[in-house]
Amino acid sequence: MMRNGPLSLVFHAVFVAFTAAPLVAVMLVSFTDKGYMAMPFSGASLRWYVALIDAPHFLDAFITSLWLGAISASLSLLLSLPAALAISRYRFVGRDAISAALLSPLLIPHVVLGVAFLRFFTDFGINGTPAGLVAAHALIITPYCLRLCLSAANSIDERIEQAAVSLGAKRRQVFTRITLRLILPGIVSGWVLAFIHSFDEVTMSAFLASPSLMPLPVALYHRIEDSIDPSVAAMSSLLIVMAVMAMVVIDRVYGLSRVFTGSR
């Protein structure tokens, strides 16, 4: 087994410190007793966490981001799973074109997508509605879900399925009991990454949100535009803590490496 040398350890320590420093700074600022973001501060206070209780729009925006991410990721999975199986197993006319079309949102800046969706959804009267937001989010997160589902589908040994068919299993049984279980890591990984990207999306959502339907990143963005106060840092700190807790739970139950690689 190869061990990291001193130079490698120093590099990784600096890298981790550089990555974590902004997050630590945000969390420290959230405890300031001043009415503005400042470091250092004279005394620690929970006043800005208490202020979040008097700001229900943040809670509403958080709930909006949760259901928006969950529904969008689920719709993306429903599209990505059959597409991944078809692309990985069959050769047909338009195969490459379909694959390129599903992955194309990665190539288009989200500000361009936001303007395009704003114009398109306005013509159909669904801009600022749940249907419009879900449709737009499902489109832009599909590439992340598709790539992991495709990776999992390509790793399946088709001889296993052929053996099941030769033993009398029906196609539906083969899919539900063998194929689906073999690509389950890719399905879970794709859904999780799609949810994360939907939850974090702000550029495109800023064009499609409405005052009554606003995801959390957009709400935080508008709050920063109006006034820079530590309530934004407090809300961000809560998100950081929840993200860390979620990562710990996922790592213990499922494994972070499986989530981000889609491997079994």
C-alpha cells in the first residue's frame, strides 16, 4: 500500500483549508451581534437565528426548494432510466442525436436558458407556476441523472439477464428482479445529484420564480440585493449543517463513493 508523502499531505491540508475557509467564515459571521456582516465581532449572539423565525418567507422558500428538487429529480429519472437502457443496449437511427439532446443543457448557459424559458412559458401562461419551474428544472438536471444511469447500465453483464430468460423468467421479472437491482446504485446516485443541482439552481430560477413561488437560492439572492444582513449567513449556516448531516447519513447508510460514482 502506497502512503502519501509529507508534500502530498501538506497539499491536501491546504486544499481542504482553502475549501472549508469560506464555509467556516459564513458560520462565524452568522453569530455576530452586530446589524451587519462583520469579522471579527465583539460578542457572539443567536439574534440572527431567532430572526429567521420572524422571516417565514425563508421557510416557505426552503420547502419550495425541497418539493421542487424532489419532483424534478423524479421526473428526470423517469426520462433518464429508459433512455440510458436504450442508448446503452441498442443501435438505432437517431441514437446519438437523442443522447446529445438529453445532454445539451450542460452546454447552454443557465442565463440563456432562463431568458428562453421566460419567453416560452410566458406565451403559454405558465411562467411563475409550479408546472413551469418543475419542467425547467427537470430539463437542466436530466444530464446528471442520465450520465450516472448510463454508466450503471453499461456496467451490466447482459449474460446474467440472458441466463434468467433461459431459466424461464419473463421480461418483466428480469427487469424488476435483476436489471433494476443491478443499476440501482446509478439510479440512486443520479436522483441525488439531480436533486442537489435542482436545489442549488439560482440563475435560471431567478427568471422563472414569482413572489408567491420562490426557491430558497433565489430568496437568498434577492435578500442580498436588498440588504446584506447576517440573517442570510444564518440561513446559509443551517444549510451547511444540514448538508453535512445528510452526507454523514448517506455515507453510513449507502456510501458517498457509490453516490458520486454510481458504482455497486
